Amino acid sequence: MSIEINHSVLSTLRWRKSTHSGDGTQCVEAAFLETATLLRDSKLEASPVQVFSHASWTALLSGLKSQ
């Protein structure tokens, strides 16, 4: 999947922190767009962003829940 992201827009997105972040040392945040889901390290807002298609995001969550 190819999606172009304007990085200046990242700070304007609504990022949701994982409910499984635990003690706060291993936290991730997700932002949900019309065409993709973005994932980043919540401690480093300027960290690289992983982009998932909706199908890939669903597969990732399903795989994590089965563990």
C-alpha cells in the first residue's frame, strides 16, 4: 500500500494510546485515517510512523489477540 503523508499534519491527528501500554515504558499510539491506520511510539512524537492499510491493521490485531 502506498500512501503519502504530509508530516506537518501528524501533530493535528487524534492519536489514541494503547490500553495495553502497561507501566508507560512501552507505549504505542494509533491514528485512524480514512485510508489507513498510523502507528507511532507515544514517547517520541517525532518518531517514524508505521502505515497500515485497514486489512493489514485488522490482521495485525487478530494476530496479537491470538497470542
